[in-house]
Amino acid sequence: MTTKANLYVDQGVDYLISLDLFTNDGQEFFADDKTFYCDVKKVFSETKSFSMEARVVTTDEFTNNLELFISTETTRNVAPGKYTYDVLMVSSNGGVSKILEGLMTIIPTNTLIGANT
């Protein structure tokens, strides 16, 4: 079953969220042999507005962390409002699973550093 989560992203700043991944029975999920994709759209029927970078973080202690990242340059150029997103996981055998989905709200920021205002 896909997990649902709503995200709130400030316009014009870096956004990073780290997700700890676990199996359905609560065991550590090893994601180092998986590839992740995340597209964001205004509504499901439109072309993508932008993508979040999805990267697996491997440390000495954990190999089950997934980071979703949006750069300042990307958030600066996205209109405030509500968007939809999902995260797909592709296994080494080619299987595709949706692991996360929800709404993303881009919140306006008054101070935009480095932007032409």
C-alpha cells in the first residue's frame, strides 16, 4: 500500500526531506539496489512541473534512507499553490512500485535571494 504524505515547500529555498524506509513487517529496508523517481504536477493530467531529486543515502549505520531534494533554483521558479507528487521505486529486476504520494503545497516567500525582483 502506498504511503500518503502532504509536503509543504517554501518558494525560493532548498527543500530536503529524509525518509527512513522499512518493510511492511517493520524490518530495515535496503534501498541501495533500487532507483527512485519523483515528478510533481499541478494536476495528474498535466505534464510534469518539475522533478524532485530522489537519492539513497548510505552511511555506516543505515542504507535505508531516501532523500527527496528540490533546489533553490527550482522552487524559485515554481508558482505558489497546490501540486501532486508521487515517488516510484524501480527494483533491480525491473519491478515498479509507488511508495509515496500526496499533495505538495508551494508556499510563497517574501524574500527571494538572488532572484530578479
